[in-house]
Amino acid sequence: MPLSEIKSSFHTLIDEFKNEKILEQIFDFMTLIKEKETDADWWDLLTDKQKAELDLALKESEDERNWISHEQVTRESKEWLKK
């Protein structure tokens, strides 16, 4: 995907967010990446705690007992975003 299309899609996605807390977190993360902009992998910008949380999430996602339907995710997301 061309850079211009990625940027356009990213702007559109950000415009659709209504949750201020999520937008602040995205902004903080993007600011951190911009400050350390290099060819380094984004993984290297994460703290050890963030890496451990992502590793745990990946392991949990491999267990089918943890899977939930798209309908349930949509329903729970709508409820969560109302808060």
C-alpha cells in the first residue's frame, strides 16, 4: 500500500474514534515513536512490561477456549465505548 494511502486511511481511522482516552493513548504512542524515529523495530520501543503483556496475549490467543465470536466482540465494544 502506498504511503499516501496508509496516511489517508490512518487519518480516517483516527477521525472515527470517539473515546478520548484511547485517542490519548494512541497519540502518546505515536509521539514516542516519532521522537525515536529510526529504522528500529517498534518492538524495541516497548517496555519490558508491554512486551510481557503482548507475549501473554499471544499465548492466550492460541487457545481456542479463549476465542469469542465477532458478534460478541461487537456487542461488548459498543457497551464499552458508551462508558
